[in-house]
Amino acid sequence: MMSVSNPERAEVLTQALPYIRQYSGKAVVVKYGGSAMVSEMLKHQVMQDIVLLSLIGIRVVLVHGGGPEITDLLAKVGKQTRFVDGLRVTDSETMEYVQMALAGKVNLGLVNMLQTYGGKAIGISGMDGRMIEANTLDPRLGQVGDIVSIDPAVMLDLIDSGYIPVVSSLGAGSDGTVYNINADTAASCIAGALGAECLFLMTDTAGILKDVSDPASLISRIDCEDAEALFSSGMISGGMVPKLQSGLHAIRLGVPKVFILDGRIPHSLLLELLTDEGAGTLITGG
């Protein structure tokens, strides 16, 4: 292991100081889930990063999905998973397992891990306090929700009390119907409702690439206008489509900066937020 001298450690801390000043007291939303959660080692490092950010005064909200866990649970009970346009078809029976996975296993596991590293965390779902109100996105998808409104009161109460809210991407309709919400979409709407300083969408790719087969073609910074042009050109495809759509939505809701962050890089949150180094693509309003 390469040793680091005391002067080098001091230099790293000194370089972080202006970023700490910039973000201290500000809300930051981190969306974590899907393939970016597969590595246990990286998951622990992300949770360490979130605890550190919280301890230096940054108001962190963690929003998570859990697609792989839902798929695994459905497979164990012999229920086949079906997707339409990349979204999971969620009938009433599937919705029960979605709730078990998201509000149960995944949420509780992340809360426990944050607390293991010295953070104060409380798990909630978008149904708590009617935080996420939704209606049907598409009848073909069953109980997949389209967000109508976000009430941030519960999250703000927790943050003001020193807790990290850990939010599972579930919502409810005015009639009490429970909905499965795309976690990227939920995170972008929550960031807008909180007036967040920035939104992190963690993924398992380098960021937005000009050539999907070439990691060296990373676009490190892009504004909304150029990002929209990428859609029109057909350069964006696969799992990056919902990421970029959610990032642009957050910008339109007033979030100044959105990072599509490479969650495979150790401590990528700290590198992006507290240093001059980058670990993905930064989207700005212009």
C-alpha cells in the first residue's frame, strides 16, 4: 500500500476547505441504487462518504431504488419479471414484493450501514407523511407511478434534527394506491422540492460518453441545451436515458448542478464534492 506523508494529508484537507464552506448548510440529494449497489466494498465506501458529508454540516438526503433486489425476491417466489420500455410491470401482487424489498431489506440495510459508520439515519418511504403523491404513469405498467407532488416536510424535520433521511422510492395516490416510482425520477423531484444545491445520480458507468464503447470519450461537463441536443442526435441510449432525463428535470426544477457519478470509483462522492477531481459528468443549467 502506498504511504501518504503528513504534508500530503494536510494538503488534501486544505484543498477541501473551500468546498466545505460552499456546501455546509446546503441540501444535497444522493440517488443510489441498481447496479451501482452491487459491490459491497463500494457500498460501504459510499455510506462512509455520506456520513462524512453529514458530519461536516452538509444536509444529505439519500434516495434509493433496488431493482436487483426486487428481481431476486420475485425470482425466489417464482414470479416472473416483465418490463415495458425499461420499467417494471407492477401488478398488485408484485407491488407487495416491491414494498418488501425497497421499504424493508434495502432501506433497513442502508440505514444500518450509515449508523455503523457513526451517522444518524432514519429510513422512510415516499408514502410517509404523503411525501410523494403519484398517479398511474401508464395503465400497461400497473402500479408504476407518475409523481404529482412532493411534500418535503418530513425530510426537513429529520434533517433539522440531525438525521440523514434514507428514502425508498415508493409513492401513494390520493385514493391510497401504492406506486412503484423510478428512483432517479424521485430523486430529481425531491432535490427540486428541497431546493438542493446539487443532485448526485450514481451509476455504474463513467458518465455521459460520446462513444459508449470508449470510456475515454467522457463528457465531463455539459449544459442543458447541449444535453438536449445529445438526445436529438441519438447519442444517448440504454440506462443513461432515464439518468439524463432525470438530471435535466432537476435542473428545470431549479437545482443548479447535477452529477451523473461513476459509483464504481472508490469515494467518488468525496472526490466530486470536496476536491478538484471529477468522477463523472456535471450537468448545469447553462
